[in-house]
Amino acid sequence: MKARILLVDDDITALELMCDILSEKNYLPDTSSSVDEAVEKLKTQHYHAVITDLKMPGKSGIELLDHVVGTYPDIPVIMLTAYGTIQTAVEALKKGAFDYIAKPVQLEELALALDKAINHFRLQAQNIFLRGELQKRDEFLYGTNNAGMAGIFETIESVKNVQSTVLLQGESGTGKEVIARYIHDNSPRSGGSFVPINCGAIPENLIESELFGYEKGAFTDAKVRTKGKLEIADGGTLFMDEINELPAKAQVAMLRFLQDPEITPLGSTRRIALNVRVLVATNKDLRQLVKEGRFREDLYYRINVLPITLPPLKERREDIIDMAVWFLQRFRQEYNRRISGFSKQAENRLLSYSWPGNIRELRNCIERAVITCQEGEIGPEALHLDTEVRTSCDFSDIGIVALKALQKQYIHWVLDRLGGNKTATASRLGISVRGLRYKLNREEHSD
């Protein structure tokens, strides 16, 4: 992505010259002829660096530096100084300037200073993002208001330190691989490799060589000995996604490995003992596939030692806003956006959508909204969710009842899902706590 640079100088000729230089260097230059103009542009546009003259009529470059350091501390500032003002430039460095360049500006010196500033900016942003990811990963995983999901997290904690196979079940996008990685990262095997393989993405004639490896000359294109996924995962974890797509022959081979953890690479007679924990995932009903003869019953029972079923996002509506905010914080940092949050209308849109793609769809939705928005709140139009076509409400089990009765049921349902927390319930319903109390009191008196 091209870096956008704000140039500030009262000398129009100097601005034009620097614009030409930076454009040739593949930057996106923007200009201001005064500090006040620069301050206004900083409010509406994000810049990767500011280059400002020190001496200007009215407010000086030092005043602009103070504003940038105080308001946008992540943006590096390069000062341009005339001969005789070097001491002032040194003072500017002490106040937070990234660098200074003496006038007349030399092309290579400007380019070198700017490259250093941009690299510093991007490295700093990346470090902040990575630290945030590490700090918030557990919060994202465990920050649930859903009682069923809280129970699942307790199960995850209980299985992470054992050797047995875990079967992760759930619709696409519910976070099966995220959970598998968490189990690996927090297990005694965290020092080993986490090796994922998508059983549905590999041609049937290649799946065994992918899993077990092969010797040189085992087949026409086998030019060198190649380790399979199982051998690569030795000492760590193999994650087999879409296990339901595993061909029948490979099912037999995997069953044999789970019973006796040894492999024989294709084209070899030697057996290699391995220490691998296997985690598997599916978005299909394996029991039904067993009944239909499309999945081996013995393999099903072998991998179904510790089953965990992840609910679809539409059954975790209490968590949708928290997840959306988490993704917003992540992508706001990644794309350097000054977005304050979601409007109430946007939150209502998020809650009323059916999320057929689950958490993966929510993630993509928020990333798209952050990319297209520059600052302020994210409104419902930025989410691009068609709630009229994809409504999550199914009233077939409720039947035809009075609106008042339906409202009462729904309020108590939300209150129960949020553990009786009236503040959180009022927030989710889009009403005040006083309004919620009024509705509850009115129901009690009507009863």
C-alpha cells in the first residue's frame, strides 16, 4: 500500500518540488501551506508521515509537531530546517520529531529519511497489533455471554492436556480451527508443530502421500524423499479439517495409525514411530454418513473420543456485538483507521442478521466495513447485510400470539441469556435501563 505523506511549507515552489520527488518514489503526497490547514487535513485523512518546515508565518513547525505528537503519536514527523536553525531542530528531536533535514533539501537525503520514517511507522504499528492480538486472543475466545458456549470452553480446558483425539463439529465458520489451535498452543505439545490439512482440498490419489509421505522413486514425480503431514507433526498436533471428505482407503490407513501410531511412507518398507496428537473437524453429521455407508463406523468411534460441538453464531446472539467490537479493534489497528465504533442502527443490523457464514462471515463483514470507512462510526450501510432477505427469525414454533406476549417472552429470553444483567439486556434491546424496568414492572402488575 502506498504511503500517504503530508507536506507542510509556506513556500509553494518547495512544495511542488517535494511533491514531484515523492511521487517519483511511489509515495502519495498531500500539501498544506500553513499549520492550521495541516491540522484540518489531519482530522479527515490518515497520513503515514508529516514533513514540515520549521519556520513559517503564523504558527511554526514546532507547534505542528506538538499537535501531531499529542494527537497522533504514531505518525512520524520530519522537520525541514534552514541554516542557522539547527539548534532548534535538535530541540524538535527532543520533543518527538523523528528526524530533521537541512535546507536546501537534497533528493537522496529526503528519500532516505522518509523511508526510515515509514519503516519505523509500519514496524511500530505491526508490533502494537501483534501485542494486541496476544493480549486479546483469550479474551476473544472466552468472552462469552452464552451459557452453552461457556460450558464448551470448560470442556476445551479439560481436554487440552490429554492425548486423546478431539472431534470438533459445527457449521463452516464457527471457529473449529481456532479452537484446535488453542488446544495445541495451550497443551504440553505447544513446542511442536501445529500442522493443518484440509481433507477435502486434496485429490483422492494424493491424500495418502500427503499424510504419510513417500520415498524417492515411489512414483513418477517422486524426485526426493518427502515427509508427510503426520511425520511433520511429530511431537505436535495434526489437525484434519473436513475429515468427512477422507477417501475410504485413507480412512483405513488413518484408523490403523490411530490404533498403532506408526507410518510406512509410500515406496518404503520401514516403519516410523510417531508421537502425534490428532484433532479432527467436520461440518457434517458423521453419524448420518456412517448410516449411509460413506464413513467407516470404526473410524468414527475412534475419533469420537472427545466430541465438541460448536453452535452457529445465530445461537450466540449475546456474543455478536462483543465479537464485532473485537474485530473492529483488530482491523482498525491493522488498516490505521480512526473509527470510534458502531452506530446503534449498525448494532441492530448485526443482531438481526442470520449469519449463515458464522464467525468467518462476521469477521469478513467487519474487515470490509473498516476498509471502506475512514473515521467516525460504522453505520448499517457499511455492513452490506441484507436483513430483509436473510432474517434469522423463525416463528413457526411460537405460533400466532399477541405482540405484547411475544415482547414479554423475548425480553425474558434475553435477560436469561445475559445472566439476569439488566444493564446488558437493555443495551442489547436498544432501550434504557429505566425503560427495561418499566416494561418488567408493567408485566408483573399485569400478571
